[in-house]
Amino acid sequence: MRRIVCGLAVVVVLVVVGCGGTGESAGSGQSAAAGDTWTKAATLSSSDAPGASGVPTCQSFTTSGRVRLVLDVPGDGALGVVVGSIVPADQAGDGSSLLKALKNAESVTLNKAKNAVVVTGLSGAYVLVLTPPAVKEWSVEIQTAP
């Protein structure tokens, strides 16, 4: 029961953080320049099991520069909004520590019209935590570049 409550709390925080203002954090929203070399670091999809917090969480990835999140929605692409946060991997262990980490997390909003976002200024190991709609199939590819 505690896991369900923590999971729901994380979802509420992600939605509130992701829906405020423009939905982008200070370092987000840059487009990729031609010639950038991106390396696939991790993926997260609707078929993945929830993380320890009860919400979709990708495997840990490491970066020392930029991270690009690319949303893929198969079929007609009819998907609402996917709100996520990039949090330090060592702070995403359980629901309560994740809730604390979300206060300072880089938040992103992806949808059909804006299916890729670049976040800059990250250095270290991170995880992506998402609050997607449960009724559509989706995947997000996490890519890194120096």
C-alpha cells in the first residue's frame, strides 16, 4: 500500500512540476544542431515494469554534457502529454527519496508536436522518471552528447 501511495505522490509531483510555466527547465528546449553526434544511452517504454517508486523509470545513464529525449509513438501518434524529470540516479531509489529529488530535477514535457527535447548542463549518473498516459503505446530514447 505504501508503494502505491508513494507512486501516486510521485506522479502528482511530476505533473505539477512539468505543467508549470512553459514546461521546460532553464537548460531545456534547445534543438539539435546539424552534425551533432548523439549516442543512445537508455530507453524507457510503456511495456517496461515500473521502478521502485511505482512509476516508469529508465536504467541509469551517465552524461557530461547534453541529454536528448526523443519520444516515439507508434501508429497514429495520438498521445497526450508525457511529463518527465531527470533526477540523479543515487536519489531515485524509493518513492520518498525520489519525491525529495524532484524538487531540483530537470523537468521536460514531450508530445506529438514536440517529440524531442535537449537538456544541457548535466554531469553524472541520472535516471528519467515519466508520467505517461497508460492507454497508449510509447517509448522514449535517452541520448547523450558532449
